[in-house]
Amino acid sequence: MKIIKIWFVLLVLTSNLACSQNDSLNQLDFLIGTWKMEGKENYESWEKIDNKFVGESYKIENGLKKVSETIEIKLEKQGVIYTPTVFDQNEGKGIPFQLKHSKENLFSFENLKHDFPKKIQYKIITSNKLFISVLGENDEGFSYNVIRQIKN
């Protein structure tokens, strides 16, 4: 009987953890769509496929789309993981960043062992405007606004 009770408690705890992690993933639905950097022809586009987010960053040059990186956000054992893959860096392999903070409309993906960036943050300003920060040591780096162009 004790084994059944222990098993039941573990099952409840595991399902509560899975639900809270899925909630963390669903909090990112605001990303869905195409976003344009203010003042530049740089874009970030996101869609949700099979319970994960798939995105890409690109520029429009001479009327042509030039993709510079792909991005994936999905639920893994260690939590919600943001993985950008920049084609001409890190031998084409993705770098994982774990969602560490999600409060007050700020979502911080962090990998403090990575050289740069160490943090990639999305802050919701309005439903059609985001503030993105790419940060390294001592939270130094760069930031920019993006405006929603298309909501998928």
C-alpha cells in the first residue's frame, strides 16, 4: 500500500511540473508572427509547430530574403530551451539558452557559460512591440525594438 501511495505522489508531482513547464512554453505565444527591427530591414519570424516554436532571423537585401539564423524554443528535461543556430558560427551547431526568468512581461533566456551572448531577453512593450536585448558580461550588449508586421 505504501508503494502505491508513493507512486501516486510522484505521479502528481510530475504532472504538476509538466503542466507548469507547458504553461511557461505557452506564455511565449506572443512571439508568433513576423517582427521588424525599427529603422532596419532586419526581421524575426516565429510560428508554433508541434508544441515548439520555430523561428528565423533574416534581412531583406535587394528584395531578397537572406536568413542569418534559425531559432527553436521547446520544452526539454531541463525546462524551456531557446536554441539559435547561426550559420557561420559554432560550426553550424545551436547554442542552448534556458528560460530563467519570465515575469512582468520579461522573458530571459540564459547560458552564462557561453562567451557572447549570455542572455537573450524579450520584453513585451505592447501586443505589437517588443524590446529585445542581447547581453554579455555585466549585462553589456545591445538592444533594439521590433514591431509586429504579420500575426500568423
